[in-house]
Amino acid sequence: MAARCRRRQVVCLCVGLWVCVAGAEPLRYSVAEEKKSGWLVANVAKDLQVPAGRLSAGGARLVWKGADRYLELDRRSGDVRVKEKMDREGLCGQREPCLLQLELVLENPLELHRVEVQVEDVNDNSPQFPAAEFLLKIPEQIPVNTRFPLEEAQDPDVGANGIQSYAISSNEHFRLEVQTRADGGKYPELVLQKALDREAQAQLVLILSAADGGVPQRTGTAQVRVDVLDVNDNLPQFSQAVYRAQLLENSARGTLVAKVEASDPDEGSNAEITYSYGQVPARVPELFQLHPTSGELSVLGLVDFEERSSYELNIQATDGGGLSALCKVVVEIQDTNDNAPEVTVTSVSSTIAEDSAPGTAVALISVRDRDSGENGRTSCSIEGQVPFALKRSLENYYQVVTQEPLDREKVSEYKVSIAARDWGAPRLSSVREIRVRVSDVNDNPPVFAEASYVLRVQENNVPGLLIGRVQAADVDAEQNGQVRYSAVAGAGGELPFSINAESGQVYALRSLDYEERREFEVRVRASDGGSPPLSAEVTVRVAVLDANDNAPFLLCPLQNSSSPGAELVPRWAGAGYLVTKVVAVDEDAGQNSWLSYQLLTATEPGLFAVGVQSGEVRTRRPVASPPDAVKQKLVVVVRDNGKPARSSSATLQVLLVDGFSEAHVQLVAAPPEQEPQDSLTLWLVIALSFISFLLVVSVVSAVGMRLCKARRGPERYVAASRKMWCAPQLGGNPAEPRGAGTLPESSCSEVCLSAGSGASEFKFLRPLFPPVAAERSAAGGPVLGSQLSSRVKSAEESPPEVSADVFHFH
């Protein structure tokens, strides 16, 4: 009985407590979302009108119906505070009001109080359309006032903070109307107000905007693209409006990024969905590959974080009927340290003058590392031993400047290597090379290859003959290094030489004669083409080399147009007796002027000899009176030592006499003798024949005249001696060369001694016969052509009278 009574008491107590709780009004409180932890919501002790100690003594606690605990109770003060921040949209979504149900429990005695906390909305979300762009494909000629519902924007806020209005950009074909659903939601509709014409305009792009009623007001926009077509009643639908994925840069080709899926409730071909890119940048299809049927998005190209850190891809699902839907895939690229510093040449001077001062800027470079942090921090330097340095100007900008004077003639071009390194681990670096060409400045004069030049030319050269070359080099370049040559005018007058201004070749303008001038001195100037021009001079000595172009010239006996004189040799002369000396000179030099003498012909070959070097004519043996003829004829040839040798000949007449005190001259004409020649020509035969004829006529005439005078009486004068003197005819034929090997004209004179005079008398008589000029053979050798003529003066009984042309020698 006792147990049954207790059971009844408990049941009654519980029923009474339930009735109290059910009948009592709950404690209602409100708190705005997003309040920080510790925010005071209410004081339940005051609201319940109980002492503060009752809560502590009764073990007051809050009992939640859910698992989350957003509020907490302070038993000592009775304050209910926010334990953690609340998001109304996360707790209640679009439900209004948003209430949190909990109970306050007290013990000893047991008390139960209901508590309702309303979470109030704040305008912390903007309206957002499911996609950034909506595609409408509307057949042309569709009736006016046809409506096209658009997807509504979503705003997690409620009430006045939710979406309040829609608007469309101004256009002539559509207007926007906002419809309200039974649940109070608003959605926009496009109403066709003007018929579409695809041929006139195939596509319309409209901007749809949604605005909430919060303060401040928030808006969201989307683009509506209307493609005018020819109807499928179901559009493909994606499982998600936005897909998000993360991808490491430099991922291998084929790496899966994301997979999109769309479905279409239609059947047949209208349900067959193909995936393609919507409006995406041109770079996207190069980096990502979209499978047209599976919707898998994979890596195709090299994805670089430094190029772009994220990609937004619009993917379109199109069914077989041509209807489509769009979704967005956001791919975030994660960075890795894979970039070396980049050296960029912003400005460069490809050439710099060699006289540029130190510190002259050559190039402006910039260094950039696309990485960040320490990986993007860089240092820059110049490698190698070059006369350049880096000078920092702005952030990450450097100037390449000259560090010391330049000399193009030593180094005409520099390769400047600029190295940039980052501070990553491991350190990456790059090198950029620039070429700097040193432009020339005219700072070097021409330099001749030799300190002086000696050129040699053979005399009798052809005019215009190249005799040599002077050469100067200028280490400068281009116009500054182009050398031109010229002769410097001197005090010696005009020189017979010409210098090629371009090549420096020296030409003889005329034929040179060694005997006239043996050496010339020319100053040659070499000037470059710089501004101002620099020059150098050198002395060129032109030596004229001798050629054997002159035959020996006979000084004694001098050969001229007159008949040669005779040398008197006494019959008592012994061996070695000096008869005369042939003297000749040669205007040539060296071995061309070395002369040798030779006896070519003689009446008595063994009687006379000629000194090879001295030209002295001496007797080889004593003169024999009976066998040796009175008149001796000698032909002496003088040759030089040139190649080919040239020669001249001298004809000597020698009279053998018994004594100089007795006038005794035997005038016996010697038969003409033929001189040996290297070759006989027709002209030589004719000349000899003519001379022989004249000789015969002269002899006959002389004999006849002698016989006539013998009949008149005895001779009163005895010719003691007769000698032929050679007088040079300086006024002779100027066309005949000196010492050319011919016998020049000579005058004949007779030496007569009277028996009774006390002094020797030399009487010069005119020649009996005109002299015959010597002919030169075709071979160039001399031919004797003069004939000795003489006659004996008859002695008259009366003493001789001395005429005006008689010279007395005492």
C-alpha cells in the first residue's frame, strides 16, 4: 500500500508540473545574428522574479533541443549570454522567424521554464544569381507578350534584407516583370514586347540585376544572352552551379581537375548532353581539356601560377534539341618555386664611341622574378673582366655604364654577361648577354710599313711603269681607316713620278736616264678619311739602275767626219815602243763602264799590240825597214762589260818613217781592207762597193796629178812628214749618238817641212777629197768609210812664201 501511494504521488507531481509548464508563457528573447561571444541576451532571474541565489542553489541549467549550444547561463547573476557567434542563415535558412527552443530547469523544488530566443537577420549577404550568364535561345517570330521566366537571385537574408526588386538593362525587345510565388518569393520574367528578327539581330545581351531592401542596399547582376533561334521544353540542369577545384602548377598532362554533371529529363536526342566551353579566354582551351561526353576537366598544357593564380571556366551543357545550361568551374592554382629571375633589356645602345667618358650609360636593364617572398628577391652582377659596371637606378632597374676608357683598336666589341640570382632554395639564376660595339674615333694616324722606302727602276723604262708601292695602315675603322696617298711638293720641282691615291703604287711618268740623274727623293703623305684627317709622311728614294745603253766614246783619237790623222813611228823603234794611246770613256756605270781594248785588224798583225786595259798601242817587235810597209792601218775595238756588250772602233793610221828631220813620206795607198762583222747585209755590200770605187778614183787622180807636176820641174820642197790630226767637229750631225760606234768626220791636214827654213812649219791644207761618212751596219757595229788622200807638193825654185795659215814653232 505504501509503495502504491508513493507511485501515485510521483505521478501527480509530474502531471502537475507538466500542466504548469504547458500552461505557462515562455520567456521570449531576441538577439541579432553575428553577435560576438559574451553578448548579453537577457537576465532570467529578473524575468522570473527569483533571487539570484535560487538559480545557484537550484542548479539552474539550459536544456537545448538540438546539439548546438549558442547561449550560456551565468547561475550567479542569471545572465544569458552568447556563447558563440550565430549565423541565422545557417540555423534557419529562409524560415521566419528563426527561433531557438530551450528550457530552463531548476531543482529543489523542481521548476521548468520554456525559453524562446529569436535570431534576428542583418543584411550581410548580397543577392547572387546562380550563374553569371544566362543563355536564352528563343525562336524568331515568337508571339509578342510571350513570357520567359528567369532564374531568381538568391539572398540568404530574409524580410526586408531579402531580394526586393529586379531590373533589366534598357532594350527595345523585352521588358521585365517581377512575379511573386505563393510562398512570397519573387522571380523575374522577360516579356517579349517587340517581335524578334534573327536576320536583323541574332543575339541580344541584357544585364539583369537584383536588389535587396537592406541598409545599405546590396545588389547582384547577371548577363542574359538571348540567341534568336527556331522548342524543347526541358533544359539541362547541372548538379552544382559552381564547381571549385585546386591544382598545383606544372601538374602533369592528363591530371584530373574536376568533373561536371548535368541531366535532362527529356528523352531521346534531347536528353543527350554534350559539354563545351562557354565564353572563356582563348588561353583556357590550351591549358584545360574538357571531355565532351563525360564532363571531365583535365590538364592539357603547362599551368603556371605566375601567369594566372585562378581560372573561372564557364562550361555549357547542351542537349540534342539545342537547349543549354551553364555552370562555373573555379580552378585555384597553387604556387611552387619554379621561376628563375628574368633579365630584360629595356634600352640598349648597340654602339658606343671609344672616347666616351667613364660612367657613360650603355644599357638599361630590369630584373624580375615572378616568384614571391625570398624566392622573388634578386641580386644582379656582371660576369667576366669587362670595363663595365652595374649602377642601380630604380627598384629592380640597373644601368650598364662604362667603368674605364675604351680603345676600339684593342677590343672592338664586348659581350657583357649580366647574371641575376634569386634567394630561393635552391637559388635559381639566369644570364643575359648584350653586345656592345665600340665605334671608331679618328685617333690614330696612318703608319707606314717601313721607316723609309727605296725603290729601284731600270733606266730607259717604259712611261707609266709600276716601280713599287708604299703602304700605310690605319688601325681605325671604316672612313677613319681609309688611307689615301699623295706626293708632297718639294723644292726640287716636278718629279717624274705619280702615286696612286688608293693603292700607293708608284709609277714612272717618263723614261728615266741614269746618266742624267741617278736618284730621286720623294716625300709621300698618307692621309686617312677622318674628320679632321690625320696623316703621316715617309721618304721614298727612287734609285735609277744603270742599263748598258751607251757605247764607249772615243776621246783620242776622236772620230769625226774628217779623215783620221797618222801616227809617225821611226823605223828604228824597237819592241814596246809607244805609238799612241786610245782613250775612251763610257757614260754607263759599274761593269757597264769597264772598258777593254782589242786590236781588230792591222796591216801587219804581228807588228803592233794594244793594251787590254790601258789602250796603249805599242810595237810588239822592232820595225823592219824592207818588209814593213810605210803605211800601217790599225783598227782598235773598245768594248764595255755590259750585257749585251757595246763597242766602238778607232782607226789609226801609222806611218813608218826613217826620221823626223827628213821629209820622207811614202804615199802608198793601201788596199781597202774589209773589217770583220758579225753579219753582212745588202747595205753593207753596197757601202763597201761605193767606198772602193771612190778609193780607186782617188788613187788614179793622185797619180795623174803627180805625173803632171813632175813634167813642170823638180820638186823644191820635200815633204818631211805628214800627220793626220783629229779635230772634233762639235757642230756635226746632232742626230748621230755619241760613241755609237761610227767613225766621225775628220779633217785631213798635211805637215810640210821646208829645207831651208829655220823653224818647223805646219801648214794646214784642205783635203784633196771630201771625206766619206761611216756607215753603221744593221748589226750596230762600225764600218770604216773614210779614205786617206795625200799628194806631194812640188818644189819650186823660188823660196816658199809662208801663208797666213802657217804656224811657226821655235
